[in-house]
Amino acid sequence: MHNFSESIAGKNSCISESHNATSASSFPHIRRYSPGGVIFSQGEHRNTCLQVMQGAVRRCRYSADGTRQVIGFAIAGDVIGLEEGDWDETAEAVTEVLLSPLEKAEGHGRASGNAALLRQGLGEALQTLAMLGRRTAVERLAAFLLHFADRTGQGATIDLPMSREDIADHLGINMHTASRAFSQLIRCGFIELDGPHCVCVRQPGQLGLLAGQSDCDELPPARPGRTLVHAGIRP
């Protein structure tokens, strides 16, 4: 393992390159992070919830020796920080990210009125456990692709904002193994790649069988106007 969407934006939106993001006067409650920016760190005091308004957030845990585990990805609509206590993870911006801070009461109130948010944390944890319980890297990758497609509603064309390195650390494998898993799915004709971050699912039923799902016979069609290439995904 490696060491180490609804958009709310505008020309006047706030910009912060550092850990302590600042807000623009036009959007006083919105924080913006550039790719790679640290949103909060493991062990820090948690005094607010954060709702992702745009972009993707990488949620990581680091061991004492610096080994990184990517425990999940938060995307637009997700709320981070509903739990109590200090942060037990580090959050980093994968893409440009816009976040809306919520007071604890507001975050729990918003979640209470939204069954999807209430199920979010438990569902993600169960999905990660089920995915890591799969025997092979190809099975784990198939489950990840279908789960991410379901979360984002992208259907047969899946835009993956994260790198191969992120995916590998999330699946508990190394980058070389992740590349081989992508290549195997391509050789089997289950998927095709359109550039470094776009996967087109060609045989959802077969991908679902690999992932241990039986209800993936059809996905919405891929977006037209793309030239598919058989190439390894790049970090």
C-alpha cells in the first residue's frame, strides 16, 4: 500500500490554498479548496459538519509509519462529520472542492430529514467491508466501479476524479495490481477507457457478476461523442 453533481460556484467564490480555508464575501459560508488541499487532519478537534457542494474529497487514515488507507470518497451532497469526537481521518481535496460548514445541530437536523444522508455513513462502511472481502483485485475493482456509478448516477459512463493511486489505496492493493485489474477488465470487454479518468461500462451484467451483484444487466447508455481508447489508467 502506498505511503504517504451539483455545482455551487461563481467567479466571486472564495479561494483558499491552505488548510484553513477562507471565504469570499459573496459566499460567506462556502469554502473552496484546490486539488491536494488538506481540509482537516486526523486527531484535530471536530466542531462542525461539512457538506460537499462540489468536487470530490478523499478520506484517509494514516498509520504511525505513514502508511495511507483511503477509507472512502465524499462527493457532492455528502455530509462529513456527523459523528462525535475528534476527527479520526484526514480529508483532502481530490478536485477543486466547495464545502458548506454546518453546525452540529444543523448537520444532524439535515440528516434527520434526509433518509439518504442517514444511510450514507453506514452504507459506505458496509460497502467498503464487502468490497475488501472480495478475493481478487478484479472483483474489488468491479465492485468499486459499480458502487461509484450508483452513487453518482452516471450510469454506463463513469467519470473517476481520483487517481489510480487513490483507487489502489482504497481497494487495499498496489498500483501495479490496480493497473493489471483495469487491463483485465478491458481485455474481457467489460469496460473501455476514454482517457485517464473515464470508464465506459460495456457489459454491466458481467461486471456485476464479478462484483457479486445480480441486478446490473442494464445501465444508462454512455454519453455520445467520445472516442474510446484501450489504454492503462494513469495516476
